Amino acid sequence: MTSPKALRRDARDNIAKLRAAALEVFSAKGLNAPLDEIAQIAGVSIGTLYNRFGSREALINAVLPDVAGHRLQSLRSDVEAQPTARGRLEAFVRGMIALQQDDPALNDAILRRFPDATAVQGVCEVSTALGRQLVRDAHQEGSLAPDFTEDDLLRLLWLAGTASREPSRPAGWQRILDRALASAWLDCAEQPSVAPQPRNGTAEPTA
């Protein structure tokens, strides 16, 4: 792409409009959204889009890394605020699945649907490395079963991302993923999702 400093004002305006339109369309429909639609929203021809960015991957690299980096950094902050390795890994999985459901563009980037978009892939690799480290930390803590591997975590997130984009996915699909992770903890009773209630309906005293 030509350096914006060397372009006329109208050309720079077209680039800005294309970037804004691309972010809007990719965020709504994913990274394989029609480029014609992006050009139409920007008010330019498809030829102008290719003239300014050259390819879909270059357009992705131009608009997505900053947004993806911000959202993934926010997730990292939430994860690191948890006091235990188990809590950090659970927060990571919940947060990643939420991002995949909420943002089709980020989901496609995490699933590496366009591997030649190297800038955004680099951003996602940072979170992949974080996930791998969280699995190692949970193993060291003794809370995660040794046979749950770093690759198992990535497979779980791949399944979540794929299901998020599938219109015919069955209801309750996320419950299966939740149970898969829950079964990997060595003490499933350590952090129950719902506190047990006494049979007489009164609160039990705390120690």
C-alpha cells in the first residue's frame, strides 16, 4: 500500500473510509466478508480498494491488529487478576469463548482462517502463548489433570470458534465444552458452580 504521506487528500480520505468500512463489515460478518460490500459502504469502487490495499490480507492487517490487540490485552488483564492458576485458566477460556462469540472477525483471526494476514496472526499468537503458559501453571499448581495438554486447550477453543460461526449448531453446545474443561480438574468439587443448599432451606453457619 502506498504511504499515506505521499497521497493526495482525497486518496487519504478514501483509505480512511475503507478502513472504517472494513472494520464495520469484518466485525459483523467475519474476515471472509465480501470486499465489494466494504467498497460500497466506503463509497468507492472495488478497484480503489485493491489499488489502496492490494489484497484482503493487507486490508485485514491494516484494520484488525490494533482492535484485536486491545481486546486481547483486556482479557489478559482480567485473567491475571485471578488469584490461582485454576482461576486464571478458567477466566482465559471463558473470555476467549466470549470474544469468539461476540466478534466474528477476531474469531476468524484466532482460528487462523487467513494465515497470510501476518500482522493480526502475530497479535493472536501472544494470546496463544498465554493460554499455553496457563496450562503449564495449572499443572504446576496441581489443579489440572496431567493428561490435559496445551494442545487440548487449543482444540477446545477451536471447537468453540467453529461452533460460534455455525448457524446449525445445536442448542447447549457450550455446555459440552464447559463439561470437558470441568472434567480436567483434579478436584471437581474445589470450586462448585452452585453452592450446595441445606435440605431445610436455611443457611448453614460458616466457620
